[in-house]
Amino acid sequence: MRPVPDLVRQLRPLRLEWLLAAMALLALLPFRAARLPSMTDLPGHIGRYAVMLDRGATPSLETYYDFHWRLVGNLGADLGVLLFGWMGAERAAWLVSAAIAPLTIGGIAAVSRALHGRVQPGAVAAACFAMANPLMFGFVNYCLSLALAWWSFALWIRLRDVRATIALAPLTLAATGTWLAHAMGWGVLALLAGGFELERLVRQRTRAALIEAAVRTLALVPPIALTLAWQGDGGALFAWGDDLLVRKAMNWIVVLRGEAKWIDLATPALLALAMLVAWRRHAIDWRLGIGALLLTLACLAMPTTLFGSWGADERLAPAAVTAALLSLRWRGSRRGAVAIVALAATLFAVRTTMIARDWHRLDQAYASHLRALDRVPHGARIHAVVLQDRCRTAWQSTAYTHFASLAIGRRGALVNSQWLLPGAALLTVRTTGDPTLAHDPSQMVDGFDCTGPIRQPLAARLAQLRTGEWDFLWVLATRGIDPLPGHTPVFRDANSALYRLPAG
């Protein structure tokens, strides 16, 4: 019986590389459509970058904030913004954020080529997860570190036949750089590299192979030492949270959450169906397949909060799916490969275009809200409130949660939407008042329930705000309601309102 020809021999060189390059360029479209990408945490990061780049030049920022560089595994985008700081905090953050998905897709292509000798159809499917839930949520440091993890793992594979003592130096640099961007990206790399070396040990079962693996894994040791030193400063905070079983299941459902629910759910579902239909046409390369299994187990076992970062387990789900798809080697017909590639590329194009459309619409709304800052003097103290819906959680990601942090750079303002991350924060807020009202999550107040708007949602918050401590109250996500009946705003639009608070 004539063997089924391998796709590697059927496709012309670079065909899928060019397709992935086109997908990487298309991933820039949402960023071209919006000056402020609609990523939940990004405005909060921009506020921190503004203080970082200011270097004490603005007296009000010097009064309200402390910024101190420290060696922690959470510096990826901060270092990128520092490099392009001459552009300003907002544009530099835009540039670094825009680069993440193309870098991720490039890393996916590099792993596929290094592992299989030629980019496989599974790599095109894996590229659909380059703009997954973590990026849409604005976990920019983690997502940048994950992109570096794919490139670093491709290097690990490339150096598989190089003597371990020679490979150790470049692998150590790659692992340490990935950790510096974000410790969890290094964790992904460690699991991928561990699976790769474990497969080789099982296959070869020799003392020489064991020694080679032991020497190579020394590349992962410096980040471990750095992490232990970081833990000594309180950075290893962790918690599993409530409704653990439900949350663990949801991690796999919301793997692409951030756009319209139907396309975010349809994309992984259709890709999974296509892979199952063609299951017999795939061979799993266990050099990466073991890593995919390890990532899956880590996602199930990991706490919700790790190193002070929320959503630690949720971030691993897209990485596990990507690794699983990259481990597949197509052994079917050219027609079947083209069908899978066409499906994946189409889903990616549709979803990316929808993101661009909605980011552009939201960007126009954000520009309207920012006109409120024209009424705010430089150095003002702004207490922000984002009205939450306690009945239902919106599927689409928006920038409202930390949106007020843009006032830090634009007005040198004190704003209460920065994070408190013990052991990991470069930025801390100075306040003489109630500290619980000076940082995240104090900006989140219930404004709607299942019956509609809550009557006078800000009454309790106004009672908490000490007279004279804050100059303005900026209410966002109002949905057109009057959040403070009887008070006249100095600015108002369809989804926000700004009020002047009485002086002390």
C-alpha cells in the first residue's frame, strides 16, 4: 500500500510562513483603528508609565506617587515603554502592546519550524490564540513574556544537537529574559523545556542523555534564584478564590474572551471540531505534546492569584491550547491541510476585523470621556468610580476599569485606580486619607442589578469621601443615568460624568 505523502513534502517552501506573516500584519489592524486599545488593564499601566517617564519632573506626581525600579519578574512592557519613552507614555504603550501579537505569531512559526522542519497547519490554528483572553484583558507583561517563551523554546529545540555546555549560555540568557518580562512566561518555558527533555530521556534512556538534560536545565536555575529572592520581599502572594471548580472549567471557555461572544466561542469550537475530524491525519510530536499536557495540569492546579497577579491560572489556558496545536504534525492530503488552514485563517481574519471595528467605536467614546479632563486643573485629585453590573458580567473587554489612570499623565493627577501589589509594584500611591479609597478596586461600585439602575449608587461612597481629600468625582460607565441626583456635573456625556467635590 502506497504511504500517504507528508504535507512537508507537498507544500512549497515558505507558503505557510507567508500566511503567518500576513496574519501577524493583520493583528496590527485593531491597533491602527484605535489610539487607546480597548484592553482592560492597559490604562492603568499607562498611568504607571507616565510616572516612570516623568522622573520627578512634575511636582504633583512627585507628591502623589513613588516609583522605584526593582528586579522583579514583571518588567516586560515597562522596559519596552522605557525604550520608546520619547514618544510619551500613551504612544509608547500603544506601540509595545501592538507588537505583542505579531511577536507571538512569529514565535509560533519559529517553534513549528524548529520542531517539524517546516511550518505545519497546526501553527496557523495556534495563531488564532495570539490575541487571546490575557492580551484582551491587558496583561501586557505576561503576554510579552509568553511571546518570548515561544521564541526561547524554538531556540531550545534548535540547539538540541549542540553540546549542552555550549548551548547553556544562550539558553540561560533566553530563560532569564523571559522571566524578566514576567515570571509566568518563564514558567511556561520551563514546562515546555521540561517536557522536551523528558521525552528525549524516555526515548534514549542513557546516562549521557541524562547528563545532557541536567546541564541544559541549568539554564532555568538563575530565574529560580531570582524568584526565591523576590519571594523574600513578599512577592509570592497566592490565593485560589471562590467557586474553584466553576472557575477552572471557565478558564477553557473564556480562552478567547474579549470580543463578541459568538466569535470567541466559535473559533476554538470549530478548530477543535476540525482537528477531531482529521485526528487520524495528525501525529503528535511528544517533544511538545508532553509540554502541552504539563501546561494543562498547571492550569488546573495553579491558584487564581500568584505573585500578586490575578488570573494566573486563566492565563495558562491559551498557552496550553497553542502548545497542543503546535505539537500536531499533519500526515494527510494536501486538500485536507488546505481546508484546516483556510478555516483557521478565516476565523482569525473575521475575529481580528471585529476587534478593530469595536475598538474604533470604543475609542471614539473614550475620546469623548477624556474631554472631561479639560475641566480639571493640573495636579487635581480625582476619585474615579466605574459603575458595575452585579447581575451580569459583560463578555467584551473595555478599558473603563482603569480608564481614569490616563489622568495621571495628562493632568499630573492623583487617581485611585492603580494596583496595590505587595512585593511586585514599582509604583505606590501616597495618601493621607483612607488607603482603601486610594487604589484599585475602590473605583468599582455597583451601579446596576437585575432590575436596572441602582437608586443613588454613589450615596455610600460620597459619605466615605472625606471633605477636602478629593477635588473631583469622575463617574464612568453610567449608561446615560444620573449617578448623583441633585448634583450638577461640570462635564457629562453618554457614558460618563465629572463632578466637583466641595473643598475642605
